[in-house]
Amino acid sequence: MARKFFVGGNFKMNGSQKAIKVIVDDLNNAKLDGSNEVVIAPPALYLTQVRDTIQAPVEVAAQNAYFKNSGAFTGEISPEQIKDAGIPWVILGHSERRSLFGDTEEVVADKVKAALDQGLKVIACIGETLEEREKGVTNDVCQKQLGAIAKVLEEKDWANIVVAYEPVWAIGTGKVATKDQAQEVHADLRKWLASTVSQSVADATRIIYGGSVNGKNCGDLGAAADIDGFLVGGASLKPEFIDIARTKK
Ligand code: G2H
């Protein structure tokens, strides 16, 4: 089954009303043809600005959500609120959330489940550190992180999940994984999905790559058999994001 190429733009904690308007105007003017699925994730404060101004086929994602729908959780936003605001997607388990804000594997799994239960679609991020890669435990780490999520899901939930493999050593460093390095992990993850969940989920689930993707390396990376798209950070704030969004498989 053909997997639709997916390009996400993760603005992280960057942008202003003015700067985000420029990005949205550029995307609208690009008149993307919908052959790739394109989703942008501004900071929470600007979600409704982007929702009100971005044109199809581009969609909007939150960068995080809590696992409760309401209550005394100062500073958090809930899946129910994201849904209520008309935002269809949420990024969960990004390595910056895991390393800087204490999102454990269990917390990420709870967040994924809560988001799916609200009908949101999830970009679920996993990835190893440099130390883990050098120790040769990349697959163990990635499969354990994805395993924690898989444990709380039913088979049908996978239809609303995009898995983002983001090696921590490649994030924001300019050190992109080679096509072969990324392809190897993606292929192993797909095999793991086939043996742990089902062959049909393995065949249908998009596994996207994140970590220093830019307008120059997207064509090469995107040609790998098991790379079904990208999660783009720094370059999503620049005009080259349009070139990445147009990557041809
Ligand atoms: C990885 C990626 C976006 P960047 O975090 O999720 O960021 O492209 O800046 O490495």
C-alpha cells in the first residue's frame, strides 16, 4: 500500500505573530498540490492564528499536550482543548520534551493515548542519543520507546499515528543522518511493527525522519524506501520549507 509522503514543520519555541504570518503567507502562495501531507506546528500561543490563516492542504499541529482533559495543571494544554480549537494534529514525545521536561516513556504513552481518544492525529517521536548509537543500542532504544506507546494502543489506533525517528545527535546540530543510517533504522522499525503489531500496520504506518533536514538533503533522504517524510525544525522557519514540502518520492 502506498504511504502518502508526510512533511511536518516543528517551529519549536520560535516565531512571533508577524514572523508566523510571513511563513503562512509563503505556504499559501506556494499552492501546494496535496501530493504530500504537510502539517505545521507553531507554538501553542499561535495555533489559532495559523488555524485561521493557513489554507488547505496544509494542516496544523500542536507541539505537545497533557494526558488529562482539564484540571489544575498550570501551563498545560489538553487534547480536548486542542480538538476544541479545531487543531487536528499533535506532536508527542519529542526528544526536547523527554530530555528537558521529564516526559518519560510512560508519560509519552499516556499522552498519545489521551490524544487519540480525543480524535487527534499524533506525530510520535522517538530516537537515540549519540552515546546510545555509539554503544550499538539504537534499535533497542527506539523499539523500547515505540514499545511503550504500542503497549497502550489498539491496532486501529495506528491509522492516526505517524512515527518520527529523530536521532538526538542530529537534532538542530546540522549533523544529518545519512540516507543509509536513517533507512536502516526505519526498516528495522517497520520490521518491528510487523512482528509486534501486524503486517498491515507495518505496511501502512508512515515513519518519517527528523534531524537537520533541509532543502538540500531532503531529496536524497526522501528517496530511501522506508523514509516516508520528515519532521523539520530549523528549516521549517525558512523559505526552503516549501522545497522540503514538495519533496518527490
Ligand atoms: C528535530 C527537528 C524537528 P531540526 O527536533 O523536530 O529539528 O530540523 O532543527 O534538527
